[in-house]
Amino acid sequence: MERLAFTVSEACQALRIGRTKFYQLLANGDLRAVALGRKTLVSRDALENFMASLPVIHLQRTHDADAPQSSVCRSPSGKDVRAKTTSYAVAQKRCNPSPATTK
């Protein structure tokens, strides 16, 4: 049989939030709980409804020139070398230095 209700501690664990945030959600009316004697219980439906009411995050992939990237270039010995760099241009400079900078 599936669980119908959760204690405050169990609800906090299920939502991955702390007790303070839990009671803030109750006070704001975002989450509904019931009292059974001295115990506060939250129904599974209340938890699911709360989760369904949260906004969905839409992430877009963007190319960030400052984000670390790795590139592969060949060393003078012919082995592939993976270099962590801050940009593609820097990686290309490291892999293909201009004749003026090589000694």
C-alpha cells in the first residue's frame, strides 16, 4: 500500500527542503497540511500538487567564450595533447604558435 501521508520531517526530506522553508510554505498557503493530534501530516497529493505548481526551468545552451574548454592538439613528438583553456582562440595559439613566438 502506498503511503498516504508524511510527517513534517519526511515531507522535508521528500522535497529536499529544511523545516523553516516547510513552515514558510505552509504560512504562505503554498503547501497544505493537517493536524492529527499533536502530529502535523502532509498528504502525498499535497506534495505532488505543490511540486506541480512550481515553475519549470528552461535552460538554453549558449557558447560562453570564458567557459573552460578542452581541445586536442599534437605535441612536437606527435602525441595528442589535451589542453584546458579558457577559449578556443587560446587553444589554437597553444597548439599552433606563430613562428615569431617559438624559439
